[in-house]
Amino acid sequence: MLYRDPGDKRVFVPKKGGGVALNFGHPVAWWILVCTTIIPLIIVTAVTVAVLA
């Protein structure tokens, strides 16, 4: 489940079992997700297609 609380000003929220989760109610969390997951996935896909083509 995604943690989403716009009233919470923290970007990283501690989880009960340890570790941290992103607060997707905060706009910075979306930028972190895009920059660390989506953009690298697009780059890897593009390079893979270019090599195989």
C-alpha cells in the first residue's frame, strides 16, 4: 500500500517494521520515484532495443 498523507510534511516516513516509505502525498516523492525508477527503465529499454536492432 502507498502511504499518502498530504498533511504530513515528511517525504520519508518510518514504517512499523523498520525502514522508510515515501509519502506520495508530497510532490517530492513523485519526483524521487520518476528519477530513480521510471527514467532509468526508459534508458535501459532504449539501449536494449538499440543493441538488438
